Amino acid sequence: MNNVIVYGAGVKGKECIDYMKWRHIDNFCVAIADKNYIKLNQNNRGIELLGEPIISSEDAIKYKIPIIVAIEKSEEIIRNYWEQGVCAYSVDEMYKALGEVRSDHVREYLAYVHAVKNDKYFIEAEKQDGLDVFWSADSPFLDMFKRLDLNNVIELACGWGRHVPQYYEKAECITLVDVLQENIDICKRRFGTDSKIKYYKNNGYDFKDLKSEYYTAVFSYDAMVHFEMFDIYKYLCDTYRVLRNGGMALFHHSNYYEMPEKDFIGTIHARNYMSKDLFKYLAYRSGLQVVEQSIIDWYDSKNLDCITLLYKNN
């Protein structure tokens, strides 16, 4: 992991630092650079952000380490640093400054966003309007969900468990899976010691600790739309592994394919790059059969998402 300087003592700069702290990457940021460094130091803003004073934009060059430019309209500043022989990157390119693979970084940042910023989302999602998208009588989600055998079902990316009450009575055994321990803990408090429900914190791309050929169904709503394509393929392969022969999987995923250079950050409704046909291709390559697909609107965005029902047939 490289040491870096974060340029910008505003909201985006603080978010960069908070993100690294959340990942327990210590001492990665050696300074904050800002054009208003004198005023900010007088107000102890640097101590509030980092525990050290903020340096000038010019002094940042002397460190000869990568700079993450965490401000709006960062192009000119990035170009100027490069012209002076210093590596500089936008927030979207933070993975380069940190020496990480982009897809791995995006997975980590997605988890961070859900852990730190999504309390409001989860609260709103529990309201009836948010539930009706998936569970109302005329929902395309419900129409496909009714075809799942819920004898032994995995719910991937369960969040705070809002969907469980909608199918609890029909299920014999439920395994709630999430990449965030915070969400697993919330679900444990919510459902108590119910022996019907099991919990599994996973790594964000497979079910490696769950039994092979053991589950009758897997489903995921309003989460895979943000996933990296590489992680989706890994999940599909492991879905094939954990499903019994004849088991089915139902996935709500993105149908947004206009900007392949982008990830979920800054796209419409935070959708990652995916399409109906690309998902079908990945499903077939994982060994699963496509039973049905339905392109759907997401609120005001036409044809933004897709629901795909899959089948395992050895």
C-alpha cells in the first residue's frame, strides 16, 4: 500500500480519509494539501481531519508520493502535478494511488458506502412503497419469486433483513448472507434466536463456506445492480456449486451498459456495467440455465434493470 497525499480538505477529502480508516489502512495519508492551508491550519481543520496541519499545494510536490485530488473539477490540478513529475489521481482513480486492482477496490468502496452512508436507505426501504416494488401482487419480482423452492433458501446481500418477513412463512430454512458484519448483527438482533434463520458473512464474491449441492434457491434484490461484473460471475459460479440439482436462482441486476469505463460511483442510481444479454452469457458460462429474463424500469429510469431466473440442471 502506497503512502499518499490527499489534496482537498473538504467533504471529498475527508471521505477519502474516512474510507481508509474504515478499511483499517493506517498511516496511508501523510498530509492533506489545500490552497487554503493557512486559514485551515489557523482553524485547526487539519488536526480535525488528520491530526496534523495541512500543507500547501506546492509543498505536496516535495514529498514525491502519489496525490489523490479529492475536489470537484480536478482535471487541471491533476494535469499540473503530472507536468511537475508527481503522480496525481482523481477519486475515481484512487485504486492506482493505492496500488490496488480496480475491481477489488470498487468492491471495498461499495461495502464502505453501504456501511457508512446507507442508514437512510435501509430505513426508507422498510416502508411499504419500498417493499411493494418487490412484493406487490403485480410485481414482476414476485411472479418469478413464486417459482423458487424455499425449502432451503439463500438471500444474498440481505441488508437489514427487510425481505425476510415477506417469505418467512413459506421457507423451511433461510440463510442470510451479507458482506457487512454490521448488517448480519442487525439481522441477528431483529430475528433473535429463530432456528429457521442462519447467518453468513461472506467476502463479497462467493459462498465458499456454504455446503455444495445443499440449497434449493438463491436470490438477491436491489444489491447486485451495484456489483462488478467479475464478482457477479464468481457469484454465478458459486451459485451453481451450492444449488441442488433442479434448484433455481433469482437475481436483480443492472441493465446499464452505456458507460463501460465507469463503475457504480457517479452513474444513474449507482448502477454498474451490465446488460441482460451479458448476464445471460455469464450465467451459461457458469453452468446455469436461463429460464426467464425481464427488463424493468427503476422508478423514473426506463429499462435500467433486469430480473433473471436461473435453473441448475446437471
